[in-house]
Amino acid sequence: VKEDSLTSIAALSALKEVTGVVTINPTYRGTSLDGLQNLQRAGGFVMTPRPYENGPWGIRFVREVNLPNLQAVGGDFTISADTLYSLNLSALESVGNNLQFEVWDVKNMDFGALKIVAGNLSFPGRHYYGGGNTYLPEQVEFPHLETIGNQLELKNPHRIKELLFPALISATTVSLEQTDVLEKIDFSQLREVVETLTLQWTHRVKEYDFSQLQ
């Protein structure tokens, strides 16, 4: 697929709401999403992965996603970017369906206001030549997230040492698999897992907190 000539969307800086879906196509050549920094609400937000014979790969040029005023996404929110290192969603309070991260090596992530994900919250791992890898910050925290309507999935992450969900009360499914160097898991307010709780190859974890699980 030929690359797009579009390298900047700065002209959209006055935009505050999109009732439909914001779509960033895989041909986009910009290194950031500057121009969407004043966006407050969207019906959906999707960074579309580019097709590849061994599975989809993310957008190749975007280095940072800074959406400091985005408060709500009504449907799916998909971040698919192989070169992404910084993700700021500090004002995001709700996602109406799935929140998915298809990333390769992210060093900074901010979800300080997120309270509800109505569908899945997933870090499925990027798949290259049959293998899945996701390099996350050493600490991944969702300090105010109370509800995950369906599945929480973290699969084959690297570098992450602390996974913190100190406010999470309920989820349908929690699945943590092949967690590499992960040492601490905090679900200290989790009361209910409706269907399945899976901890697979999490043998390096030194500290679990499921103290309220009923």
C-alpha cells in the first residue's frame, strides 16, 4: 500500500466532538495526532492496523498520542501503532465498548481518569512471525477504573513489573498470561469475576492482592 502524503492534522485543532468514528488509516505518515488535542468526545476512535501476511501490523510512523481533553469514546477505542512510545489519555473517563492496545514498545501511559470500559480491556500482544510481544512501562496503573464490562486481557507483556487496578470492583473475565517479569498485581477492591479468572505462567509474581474477591 502506498503511503499517504498527509503528515499533519494540526488544522483540526478546533475540533471538540465527532459523533461518528475517528479513523486513523495505516497510510498516515504523521508522527503524532497533534490537531486532536482539543477533542472531548467521539463515537469511536480507531487506529487501523495495516494488513500483513503474518497478521496485522500497526501504523508505522506515530510516535505519540496526546489526547489530554478526550473524555468519552462511545464505541471501540483501538490504539494500533508499532512506533508508539507515549500515550496520554489523562482525561478519558469512559469507553462504551472495547479498549484495545496493539502496541510494540510503550514507555509512558496515562489513564488517570478512566472509570469504566463497557467491553474488553485488552493488551493482546503484537504478533510478528508467529510470536506476540508487548513492551509496556514498568508500572501500568488504572487508578480509578471501577468496571470492565467484559474481559480484561494481558498477554505476553514485557518490562512491566507492576499491574495496578486499585479501584476495580467488577469484571466478567480476567486473563493474565505469560507475564514475564511482572512482580506485583493489585486488584485490592475486586469483588466479583463473573465467569473466569485465569492466571497462566505468572510464576514470577511475588505479590498478589485479591483481598476483597468474593
